Amino acid sequence: AMDPQQRLLLEVTWEALEDAALIPESLSGSPTGVFVGISNYDYYEHLIRSSVDLDAYAIIGNNNCIAANRISYLFNFTGPSIAVDTACSSSLVAVHLACQSIWNRESSLAIASGVNIVLSPRVTASFSQGGFMAADGRCKTFDAGADGYVRSEGAGVVVLKPLSQAVADGNLIYAVIRGSAVNQDGHSNGLTAPNPQAQQAVLREAYRQANVSPSQIQYIEAHGTGT
């Protein structure tokens, strides 16, 4: 009855805690926050079309907010437990909210994650009809020949804590998040089309929050759509 996205999140969260050398029992009862980027509900649609009775387990097992809540429940985390759906940016917004929760001292530790499993061709087919999908199955970001994007699957989890605490605890530190920013396009030439001015604004705000000059940036990872 459970959406496999929820099971995958549990598995990868456990692996992330192992990688961070954290014993789950030691975090029980702590204000650890859980922030999950998730927007897909293919499995629920599959259950609706099948002959399976939609009992309480099926409803709870396919509610996206439970994807975060189940992690908090299993590990007995008492911090914020939030599912984030902002479409393609869900995982990054989850990281942003996790950082805000830590900086505001709402969470002592945060689990930020994202998951997507494609179990139905329906969305892909409709996106193809709408011209969103690359005909050759390849992203061509920043290319004049860009003609759409490619849907993909996976799950990722990062364990976040204040830098000073990570240093004091002798943790292996993969990266430092110095700042982040979120905004919305507002009105543009289409609901799904980007607004260049809004994208410039969110970058400038992220640089300001991080106290980093754009000239210091050596590497950029960009959203890989045809736009």
C-alpha cells in the first residue's frame, strides 16, 4: 500500500546517517528537522486504477506529507517535518528551508532530501504533447538547439548541521552552504516559462546572503531544462 518513494527515502536517510557516522538512537527525541522535496504521486494513481481497496494504509502510504512525517516518526525526530512541492525545484527548496530552520535554531540537525520515481507514462506523454520533453531524450542546456528536458528518477539525502558544531564534533564535511535564496517568476510570457529578471534577482539575493561576490564563483550547476 505504500508509495515506493517513501520506502526509498527511509533507506537513503539511513544510509546518509551512516555516512555521517551518526547513530540514529542518539538522535531520538532531538529537534531534528526533516525536509523532503517530493511532487510525484504515480503510485497513488496506480492504486486508484487497480482493484485494491484504498484503506487507511493506502491513503497514508501515498500522502506526500507522510514522506517526511514517516522519517520523523521512525527515528523519533521532533523538529519540523515538511514535504515540499515546488515542482522541479522541490529538493533545492527543501535544502533552503532546512538551512533556515538551522539558522533560526528551530532545528539542531536537519535531514534534507528529494525523491522522484516515474511509475506511469501519463505525465511524460502529456508533457511530450505539450512540447516540454526533448525528442532525442537529451538535455541541451544553454544550447541553441535546446528543445526540452528529460524526466529522471532517484533519491538524495543530505545531513545538515551548523558548521561550528560539525567542526566541534569532528564530522566529515563535504560542503558548506553559505547562503541560499528562493523566489518566484511572477508574471511572465507563460506559466511554465522562466522570467530572466526573476532568475537574476534570486541569484543576486543568494550571493548577498552568502556574502560572496559573483567573481568568486568557479562552478555552476544549472537546472537542465530546454529553457
